[in-house]
Amino acid sequence: MNKKVTKKSAPKKVAKKVVKKAAKKPATKKAKSIKTVQAIRDGFKKPSKHNPLPYLRYLNTSISDVSNEKFPEMVQITAGPTKFSELFGRRYVNLDFAKLAVDTIHGDCIVDRGRAAVEAELQGIGILAVGDNPMNDGGDAPMN
């Protein structure tokens, strides 16, 4: 019985690659302006990449803080749906007036939507002919 004696080889070691990490920079905080701190305290969100001013969302519109020394509460409507497009860029003395303007346009849209639904319903019943104006009370009609 001839047995060959073989030497078992040791498992191969895998060399790990050394990855150099970039040196960390010391943390420095950016000083916030007093205006930004005051706006955030008043309920506005922090400025972001898309909106560089402190802003507040109200009825799907963005109302930004654009205060200055003379008007410390001034705001501006910056974005929103197209039904509010006539308000974009307008500035208001304070947040209450801006919200009032947005509410006014929003209310008008609700009334217009209701008027269109009533017209469609009346046309479906047959009371209103196509092209008639239900808001016209007949006072302007010529007398025969």
C-alpha cells in the first residue's frame, strides 16, 4: 500500500482593496438672516431649492414672505393652480389680505362650477333651451 502523502495547502487569503475616503471638512453653520428666522417662527416653511423664500401653502397656492423694513409682514403669492394665475406676483401687506384674495378667487370658481351644473340640469329637464342665460331675469327683454 503505497500512499502518497500530500501536504494540504492553506486557504488563499484575499487581499482587500484600500479605498481612500475624502477628508471631512469641519462643520460650519450658515448664519440665518433675522428675516428668515422670523418667518419660520410665524409658520412659514424653510426656503428650498425650488422656492428660495420662506413660504406657506394655502389652498394649493404658495404664499412667500417678502418682508422689508417698511412692511415687515409683506407676502407675495408665488405659485398655484392656473385659476389663481391672476394673483401670481401680487404683493399683500400681510398674510390675511393674501388669504382673502385667494379665498375670493376660490369662491368665484365654486360659484361658476355650480352655475354650470345648474344650467346642465335645466337643459336636461328641458326648461332651458341651449344658449339661454338662466341669470337673465328677462328685465332687459324688449316689450311687445
